[in-house]
Amino acid sequence: MKARQQRLMLILIALAALGLATYLVLNALGGNLSYFFSPTEVIEGKAPTDRIFRLGGMVQADSVARAEGDLTVTFTVTDHHKSIPVAYTGILPDLFAEGQGMIAQGKMNADGVFIADEVLAKHDENYMPPEVAAAMDAGQKAKLQSTTN
Amino acid sequence: MPSNIFQFSSPATFYPLAGRLVPWFSVIAIILIAVGLYMSFFVAPTDYKQGEGYRIIFVHVPAAWMSMLIYLVMAGWSIVGLVFNARLSAMMAQALAPTGAMFTFVALWTGAFWGKPMWGTWWVWDARITSELILLFLYLGYIALIGSIDDRRRGDRAGAILLLVGVVNIPIIYFSVEWWNTLHQGSTIKMNAQTIMDETMLVTMLIMACGFWAYSIAVALIRVRQIILQREHHASWVREIIGDQA
């Protein structure tokens, strides 16, 4: 083997070893690198109960209710499997809406309500003009109707 | 004229070639970025959810792509440099580093500007954003490292090893949105599923990306010519050029 081939082999072996080490580290860290817990994970007891954590999911349709007189908002966060009620006092981001993603930071209280002190909106990776979104929505509804009929 | 491609690995033959390529890539970059910016502001439609604010995507995403791609190219040059002991490879990596660092910074900066109105925050420590910040530190660390070693050959080798060790960060950045829960949304352009993006928006983003490519090549070639002159200043052909200008 020529010297340059030896050097190439050495580099490739070192890179493979480095890749494996990184894989093992990331594997060991696992879910600790996740930014938030889903409602299912919280109900399964994977989220901390004694300190602040983040809860992420969809804002359930028809669940947002505003209190009279102050900025308190209550809504339900769901991952289409389990859901958790959330209460938040403050200004919501513009993209916050029913049926949209959100991430809240806070703590569970004794009644099983998540008391949030920060709410962020999470949007999806799809971009289109409003007409197209409306047309896709209508198409989706038509498809649902034809399957239920 | 050199008869085979390996002769271009000699700084003396590459210097004039790079000089001839610079105007072409500069013109392509100016045209594509001008057309891309015009389309970003006036042609691409308003988004159904984010309104006009989403338009920062046309700078944000191509800049983020370039930040990762330039790093991979630099790592590739490092392998070539270590294996073939070619001086020019290290010079190419060195020439690309400031552009890569700039695009990383632009991606983080535009991301903060986009995050504030849409998510409601300038910055979060989620996996995507944190790993991109680490990429910025890798670029700055590489620039500082090769700058701090006076012996060029040792400096080049140390820089190459740093670049190769840091290359594990690139798949982490790219796949972070799939591997972990993040505030950052997933990739719009997917390899294994349908891309849901309006065609005009997609074309605009790709034009901007090609413009950034051409810009990166042009400035890297300009920079590598300066590096060649600095490093080869003892060579007779460099003395002739410098003598002409002096």
C-alpha cells in the first residue's frame, strides 16, 4: 500500500470511529435533547413533576377560552392521543390559534392543569398562498364527506 | 495550458485560472441574487399562515444550506490535503472559511428575526438552533487555529483535523428536526415525502440558493488568489506579478 493510501485509510477509519462515538453519545442522551414533552409523555409520567418543563402539541379546536377582565387564557393541548388542559396569563404570539402547534413552558399543578409562564407558536414546514390553502381545506373536507357517506 | 487536471493543484497554474473564473461567477451571482430578491419581494405570493413575514425564508434557508455545504466542502479539501499532501487544498479550505462563517451568522440572525414575530421568541436552545450555533464556533475556531500557528504546514494539518472532527455536527444539524422534538419546524424540502410549498416560492428559494453558490465560489476564488500570493511570495512567478504592480 502506498503512503497516500495508508493516510486515506487512516482518515476514513478515524471518521468512522468518530461517527460511531457520536452515535453512541446521542443515543445515550436520547430524549434529553428534546425541547419539549408531548401530552402522552406527560401523562405516562416521563415529564418532571417537581420542576419546570415544556409541553408541546396542537391546540385543540374549540378549546380556547378567555377569562373576563384579565389576560388569562385556557385551552387544551393534544397530540391526537392524549390531551392536557393549559392555563396561561399573558400575550400570545400572533400565530397562536386552534388547530396550530404550540410549545408552553411551565409546571403541572395539583389539579392536573399545566400552568404556563411562556407560550410559543410552532408552525409547520408548508408554505402556500391562502387560495391554495383554502382549496386544499375544501378538498380535504370533500374527501372526508365522501368517505363517511 | 496544462494538459491534465492535477496540474491545477499547483498554485502557479491555479492562480491565473482562478483569476479568469472570478468575473463569470461574480456576474452570475449578481444576476441570480438580483432576480431572486425581486421575486422574493414582488412575485412570490403571500403565505396563508405567516402573511408577508415568511419572506425572510428566501435568505434564511439558502444561507443555512450554504453554511452546511461550505463546511462539507472544506472538510473534503482537508481530506485531499492530508492524503495528497497538496498545499492548494489547505488554501482552498482557508479561503472558504470566512464565507461559511458569514452564512452561518446570517442563518442564525435571520432565524432570530423570523422567530420573534412567528414563534414569539428571538432564541431558544432547541437542537437545530444550538447545533447551528456550534457550527459558527467551529468556523471561528478553525480560523483562529490556523491563524495562531506560524508554521504553515503544521497549521494546515491542525486545521484539517479540526474540520474533520467537526464534520459530525453537519448531520446533527440537518436531522435534528427529525431526531428530536424541536421548536424549529421540519425540512420543507423532504427526501422521502412530498414537498408542500408553492411552486413560485420554491423556484425563488432555489434561485437565491444558486446565487449564494455563485457568490461563495467568486469570493473564495478572490480570497484564494490572495492566499496564494502571500504563501508563495518566495516563488519567482509571484515576484514577477508583485514586481509588475509595484
